[in-house]
Amino acid sequence: MPATKKMTFPVDVELPEPKVRFICDQIQVDMTDGQKIAGVVQSAMDDLGEGGMVVSGKVMEQIHNLVGELADDQDLVRYIEAAKGMADGKLVIPWAPDPTYLPVLEDTANRQGIMVTRVGQDLMDYAASQGWLYALAPDTVTMFFTREDFRMLCEAFDKEHITGTEIADFIRQLYEQPAPEPVPQLEEAKQ
């Protein structure tokens, strides 16, 4: 690919001294004011040439009034993502767990040294790994164990927690029965 020809333009920039001071004071590099201003102009032209945009002082003031001081342009991206229900380019799904779940969620988070929100994410990941994610309405049944029976099962499986699916898979293997058909995916269930 041939090198792109660069064009040079002599540009005169006139700014009142308070604006020059405001701009130059933000640039913590050992340069003259003229070099700092030239660098800002060059950077702005590069950004505009790559699809960037100039935000007026009035608009920036509105942004500051809404979100406060921004450390950098990525702060602005995070605020926009949050307004769109996203974080790090991914959809964020608000979850309000039943208050009766909170003690076990908090205990799990404390034991693992993570946030409760991470426990929620891990639960979703686990549900997906078990094939439950695409079920329109999973057909579940509650099975009760004494604490002692549950502890014994966890020890037998050498796990801190165990699911009904793991117990059922183990029993199926004992009797060499095939696993049940997978739960139909959401799209199939709608038909």
C-alpha cells in the first residue's frame, strides 16, 4: 500500500490569553505555549480526519453538569454506555433478586472475594452451561434435603455446592440411561 501524501498548511491561531492559559495549563509537558497549541491543533485535525467531532464549550458544560468532571474520553463512553444499558460494550440486565436470596448471595460473594453482582453473572453463566438459558419456562421441581444429607452429597461429589442436574446425571450414569432430550430453544417453543 503506497504511503499517503501528507499536506502541510500554515495556520494562524488567534486566542485570547485566558484561553491559551486554560489550554496550556492542562498539558503537563515541557514545551512552549506555541508548541502546545500547535500540538492541540494537530491532534484535533487528526481526530476530525478519523471521524471525531468537536464538542462546543456549551455542550461540554452541559455534560459536566450531568456527569461531573471527566478524567478522560473513556469516562464519557462509560456514561453513554450506562445510559444505553451497557457496560464494556455488553448489555447490562438489571436484576432485583428476591430478598430471601440475599443472605446466600452475599455469603457466596464474601467467601469467593467477589461482588454480589458477579455471583449473579456466574449464576447466569451456570444456567446457560446447563442448557436452561433457552428454556421458555424450565420445568423444575423442588427437592428438599436435610442440611446433613446435602453436606454428605457435596462431600460425595467433592464440591462445595451441587445441583439437581448433577445428581440426576450421576443417577442416569449408574443405571446407564440416556440423558433426556434437551429443552427446546426459545424460538422453537414459540412455534
